[in-house]
Amino acid sequence: MTTSHPTHDTARPDADAASGRRRAASRRAAAESRTGARDAGRKPTTTILVTAILVIVALYFLVPVYWVVINATKSTEDLFGTSGFWFGESFQLVENLRSVLSANDGIFPRWGLNSVLYAGVGSVLATYFATAAGYALAKYRFPGRRFVYVLVLGGVLVPGTAVALPLFFLFSSIGITNTYWSVLIPSLVSPFGLFLASIYASAAVPDELLEAGRIDGVGELGLFHRLALPQLTPAIVTILLFQFVAIWNNYMLPLVMLADEKLYPITLGLDSWRAQTDRLPEFFQLTTGGALLSVIPLAILILVLQRFWRGGLTEGSVKG
């Protein structure tokens, strides 16, 4: 007569549970060990030094903006009679902005629309061209590829002011100076954006992904638009922002190309107002208020686009 031992069956789940608890405890201990190792490498002096440097850099960039905001609220008398870093006796921000928008028969809104046209259209098209060319340099092998890379690096090193005068002679020979095209066409080229897109595409777009798309019958343009572009979002946003800011703040090219005041961007328009301050002191206040208004679109753009950077940081994350 055989007897059964049910205690073995009931003990096995307990043993499995205990084994699972031990493995979980081991994982927690390993994680705490790694975290402790990282925390141990952070010296308090290093943290304080890095924080101090970041604070100094932030102040370096924010103090001019603070000065513009404060002085845009003052009258012309308070602008010179009070401290530049504190408010004056009267708060005239609304009146000053109204004067900016209505001065010279309302020319400032026209300058603003011109800047939006130059920077908006130029940055979008330049970003697309730079991303497409960078993707091609990173993912295709063709004769002369290294030579193209050298040309791109040369374009990054050449400042825009160095090519403004040659571009003027070129555009003058074909009759497009003092037109929108004379500022828009040079804005469509971004050597830095092309170089950045090439570096990012080589790391962010796997060759296996493209091969899988080709096997599924996707054409080369489809590979770029449907598979590569979503992976390149952080680089696209970076190129777009850099190009937009560069075109928005561009001064030399419009100065060389444009003679009609109605075609001026904000940078050139504000400089024309500043040039009149010697005989008309009220233009100091118009220039300061105009500078404040010119900063607002850039701040809005950064606030809108920063979420794409945060999304790009987790683009390739894998759940552990």
C-alpha cells in the first residue's frame, strides 16, 4: 500500500515564492549599489562649481533681456535719469508699445511681417534641405562623398558676413537686389544644419530599418519621409531653431541687399531708428520698445519647440 506526501506539493510554491523574493532582493541590492556608486562620485565641490558656472552663464544671457524689459517701461527722461536696472517714476509700457507700432505710419508691423517671412520660410526650407542632404551623406555611398563633406565643413567655417558682398554682386548682375528674394535665397542654405543632420542620421537611423523598408517595397523618398524623419525629430528641431534665430537676427545681408525701407527686417529697421537718436531723442524709446517686441517671437518659439527635445531624449529608450 503506497502513501502520498502532499507536503512536497504545498512546499514547492513556498520555495518558488522564496526564490522570487531572493531574486528581487538581489536586484534591488544591485540597483542600490549602482546608485550609491554614482552618488559617491559626485563631490559637493563639483556640484557647487558646476551650479555656479551655470548661474553665471544664465545671468550673462538674461541680464540684457532684463534691461530691455525694464527700460521699455520708461519715458525718455527716465531712460537717462534713472538706473537702467530698475523702474522709473512712471510706468509707460503700453504707451511706448503703441508708439512703436504707430511710428512712421506703422512701419514696425511691416518690419515684423518681413522678419517672419524671411525667418519662417527660410528656416523651414533650409531645415528640410539640410536634413535631406545630411541623411543622404550619412546613408548613401557615392563617388565624391568625402569631397562634399569637406565643402560642408568649409561652409561651416566661413562667416556669413564674408559672403554678403559677393552675393550682392551676383544678385545685382541678375537684377534681384532690393527684393525679398535677395534675402530669402541665401537663407535656404545651412552648412551647419547639414553637418548636424548628417552626424545625427548616421547614429539615429539604423541601416536595418532602411533595409526592412526596402524589402517591404518602400521607395527611397518614402524611406526618408516615413522612416527617417521621425527618428530625426530632435535634430530637425535644433536646426530649425538655430536657422530661425540666425535669420531673425541677421543684419549684414539685409543691409547690403535692401534699400527700400518697406523690405527691412526688424534688425535693420531698429538700426535705422537708432541712427536718428542724435537729432530725435524720442527714438531711443522707440528702439528700446521695438527691441522688446523683437524678442517675443524667439521666446515663444523656444517654449513651443522644447517639448520635441524632451521627446527626443527618450526616442531610443528600452524598458528594462
